[in-house]
Amino acid sequence: MKYVYLFIIYAGGLVLSSLGLALIIQSGLGVGPGDSVAVGLSMHLPITVGSVMIIAFIILLLVNAWLEKKRPQYESLIPIIIRGRTVDLFLYGWLENVEYEMWWAQWGIFTLGLIATAVGVAVYLRTPFPRIPLDHFMMIMNEKTNQSKSSVRIYSESGMALIGFLLGAPVGLGTLIVALLLGPFIQWSYQVARPIASLWLDTSPSPQKKA
């Protein structure tokens, strides 16, 4: 039964992070670095942002498998589809016609989106279920380079922001803020979300410790 609860937490974290990404995009202050590539490609192709994300994540899934010298984690298709479809649900559904004319409303939505993204990612990473390839890539690079999660996130997202800019995506001040702050926010949220891991990690003493 605990895995049912964990999956609900897992799915909730994914949906929360999707909402955060959509809020950042809709704020009009500049899309997130990773999303700038998807937004830029969707401007040139007749497909949605979420569909571009799904395609890109599948490619990254294969890259991760090559880096780890393991089979592709096909189970990661679960979070890939959840992320892609829920981002589209928010962008082209609930938030499509929402406009923020006042500067303080824009920054409020942007800040809320940044926090929601960080908390959502940290929460779902604390569960034992498959990760979105981008987040799994971050964890792989964290282990291979011995850098913190926040540093790896900053480096990778700065590169994606450049690609998004070249594709014509609305890269702005908000993009820079996300590149600099999302990693540290995820790092902090990941530590706060530590109790989630205790729901599935076996913390009972081993037979040797009992003796």
C-alpha cells in the first residue's frame, strides 16, 4: 500500500513541476532554459511544447543509457508522458488565455512557477519511481563530475538557454534567473523532502546489528 501512496506523491510532484514550468512560460518574463529549446522548436514545427518535450526526452533517455552503459530505462516513458501532456494541459488549457498586465503580477506568477518547479522536481526525485531523463541526466552528471546538483543544473541549463535563444525562443531576464536559481532551489527542496524517502527505504536494523 505504501507504494500506492508513493506513486501519488510521485505523480503529484511531476504535475506540480509541470504547472511551475507553464507558469514561468506564461509570465512573459522569459522561458526556463530547458523549456526554451522546446518552445523554440514548437515555434518552427506544427507541434505543441509538450510534444517536443516528449520527443526530446526520449532522445535524452537513449543518451543516458549510453553514458551509464546500461539498457535504456523504458519505464521513464511514464514520467515523460505525464510531463509532456500536463505541460500542454496547462499551457493550452487552463492558462492559455491568462494575461498578466501588471509587472508585480508577472513577477508573482514567475516566482510561484519557480518555486513550484523546484518543489515538484525535488518531491518526485525522492520517490523510487523512474525519473524524467533530464533530471536523471542531472543525477548522472552529479555522480560523474562530483559536482553538486545545483552546479550541474546551472551548467546544463545555461547551455540549453543558448540553444533556445538561437531558435528564437523568448529568452529574457526570467531565463537567467531560472538558470541561476532553479538548481539551488531544487537542492534545498530535495533536502527538505528527505522524509519522503523514509517511506520506502528499509530503515530496519540488519540481523547483524540485532545480534
